[in-house]
Amino acid sequence: MAETANIAAELRDKLIAEPEVILEDRDLMKALIVANERAMGANIVDLRGIAMERLEARLDRLEDTHRSVIAAAYENLAGTNQIHRAILRMLDPIGFEEFLKDLGGEVAQILRVDCVRLVLETRQTDRDPVLQRLGDVLCVAEPGFVESYLAGGRSAPVRPVVLRQTLPESETVYGRSGDWIRSEAALRLDLGAGKLPGMLVLGAEDPHQFRANQGTDLLGFFAGVFERAMRRWLA
């Protein structure tokens, strides 16, 4: 009994000397509050305990929000770096064919997409030799196709960047690859005065990689750089 009293005394002295040990332990504080409520009896309402519970719940929500904000900030930073690296790689080639091949190769890998297609509208119906060599990246369509594809059958104004799951008519864009492409980012391209519009399409096998509720600022910036590079080649 004397040894137990000595241990209790030592523990008591330590807690008195360092009370923050208890205050910083949430589980221990909860146990003390519960013990205090039991000691008061069932007929007494502890308003301070109720207030503390509400404050703890609010603190938990704030911590969850804080973690979500930090995670979103890191995700945005990673996305920004990814777009910057893709743009720098896209600006390296000195020839148009190399430019398009890189678009479907290293640029696609940096962007972590499974397929990249550049759609250009044209009034010419003959088969261009360049198209035969670059058919995996470049495809041509009749005038009006870009606006129709971006609209997706809706009457609402066409947005410059559209994120969605692929459409049934996407075979025109992806060809045989359309069988396994499940989501896409379609970027409208302004190729300059007097020229028909174009479209850059990023396709992914993951049906949830591109969703309508995602932000489009970075992809809009990428499209702006890409269309300026295309104006240089088309000039």
C-alpha cells in the first residue's frame, strides 16, 4: 500500500509540474470529462461540457477543411508544373512533323493521357501525304465539325475547354483508339483570322480522369500556347 501511495504521489507531482501533458492528450481529457459527468449525476446538465463537445466538433471540421485545402494546393501546384513541362517540350521541335509526333509521344506522357488528337477542319477532300504519315495524331474534318463536337448535341454556348466522357461519335476523332478511350478534354483552337477553327483532344482510358466539375484554367492556358504555336506553323 505504501509503495502504491508513493507511485501515486510521484505521478501526482509530475502532473502538477507538467499539466500540459493532460491538456494536450485529447483522449485523456475526454475521459476526465466523462468521469466528471458521472460524478455530478444524471439530473445535472453540464453546459460547459456541451460547449466543449461543440467546439471539438467544429475543430474537427476545421482540421478536415485545412487538410482539404492543403491537398488541393499541392494538386494545383503539381498540375501547373505538369503543364509547364509539357509546354516546354512542345516548343522544342523545329519541324512540323516532329512537333506533331512529339505531341502524341512525350507531350502525351508528360500530361499522363493515353491519346492526343489534333483536329483541323478543311474544305479539301483529297488525301494529303502528311496526313497519311501523321494519321495517329492529326485528323481532318469537314467545316463545322469542331463546333458540333464541342457542343455534344447541346444548344448551350460552346465552351473553349470541355471535360467529359467520350461521345458515341468520337470514332471520327480517335479512329480505332475510340474503343478504349473513355474520357476526354476537348480544347478549341483559334488558328487566326481567315482560318477554320481547330481542336486539340486529350483522351484517357480512365472514365473519371476528365470530369465536368474539374477546373479548366490550366488546360485553357495550354490551349492558348498550343494555338499560337500552330499559327506559326500554319503561317
